[in-house]
Amino acid sequence: MKFTYLGTGAAEGVPAMFCSCDTCREVRRRGEGEFHTRSQLLIDGELCIDFPPDAYAHSLKFGVDLSAVKYLLITHSHMDHFYAHDFVLRGYKYAEKLSEPLFIFGNGEVARVFAECTRREMRADVRANIQLREVLPFVPFSFGRYTAVALKARHSKAEAAYVYLLEKSGRYYLHLTDTGRLPAETLDFLETYMKARGAAVDLVTFDCTFLFYEAGSESRHMGLPDDEAMKKEFLRRGIADGNTRYVITHYSHNNAPLSETLERAEREYGFTAARDGLEIEI
């Protein structure tokens, strides 16, 4: 699997859209190399995890053909992870020579938000080419070359937010953005699931909204101390092993994710700190 981290920022982006704090002013002064747009991951050119308001800008900057994306895994319905208005444009005169359907997998709230956002402007023929599939936690489902499992996240009381385990050709990826430390139910499932397959996760992406600050066991996001605690728990349970790779992403402007801060994180914790455009293969 080939992974491209198209966006690596939290909801407000870095620099934050309406912010003039010292960090955001410094990021603007330094320029594009310090920017972190809203979170989005592209896998093999055909699968995205989340679809933020910056998806179009991502396609321009990184040469992504969004018409080739067949599948979306949506973690939850917050607008920085699911900007449904854009799908009004996936057809009719806005998107010619587009015949492949788009499959969107997520919780029930994702379907409701999609309906709300597209109700006034989406044509019926465009809607017919988009398939929304509600997925349940801990129930594997397959599409194309992949098998995925939605796992319970610690993020929202208003909806069943998910993180995802993804498998293709015997390689396993664990996507943990917009979650705090994983609930015991999710950890227990992962332990049983991976042991039954005699495998360990090859790549983990951690939420790192708080960077060097510890979020704590009940928070809906994580920092480096929380990520390290999760790594140790994965190793203890056999979910990960000595070959597992780790990436941090989803930074907030509140914690000054400048280049030197991310380099320090890499030195002190051994994780790869994602910047927009990072590519990894497993």
C-alpha cells in the first residue's frame, strides 16, 4: 500500500484560518513549507480516509486525480473530516467521463450530514452514482482489494466516531486520527483480531493534536505521551511488533507545530512526523 498524507492539520489548519497568534503569524512568514492543511490520507490513489474542505486544494498541489478515488472511509461527520458539499460536483457537467461509482463508508451520522449538505443542489443522476454504506463497529467489510474494520474511537459523544484497521495483501494499517487513547473494547478487539491472523500492524498513524502535551486518558485527542503509551500497549498485546512503523499527524496551531518542533518530536520519540505530502509504502 502507498500512503500520501495530503493534509496533516487539525480542524482550523496551520496557520489557523482566522488566527493571528504568534505561531500562525510565524507560519505565514515562513511560508508554504510550514503549512498543515486539514487531515486527509490517500491510499493507492483510489482510497481516501476522510474528505476535508481542502481536498480540492490537495488534488492541485499533489497531482491527485479525485475522479480515480473509488472509496472513502469517513471517521466521523465533523466538517474538517467530511465536507460533503463538494460531492454535488461529482457528475453532470461538472465531471464529464465519470462512470465509476463512489462508495462512502461511515457511521449513520455521516449519511445524515451528506443528505443535509447536498439536499438543495445535488442532481438525482449525481446522487445515483454515490453509494453510502453505514458500517458497524468491529464488523469487517470488504471493498475492492481491501478489508477494513471500523473501530470505536474516543472522540465524540454525539456520534459513533470511528478509527480504522485496513488490510490489503496481508499488510495491515491502523488509522488513529480524531481519537484519544483507545477504549479497552477497541484494544481487546485488535488484540484478538491480529492474533487470530498471526500478524502485527505494519503502520500506525497517531493523532498528535497536542504534540508534547499529554492529553490524558479521557481526552478526545492525543499528544506524544499518549501516542507513546498507545505504542507500548500495542507491543504488550501483540498488536504491533518491532517492525511496526509509526507516524504522527493532525497538529493544532495551539501547540506550535513548526519544523523544529516536529524534528524534536522525531528525535525524542522515534516517530515520523508527517508533513503535507509525506509518502510511505508498506
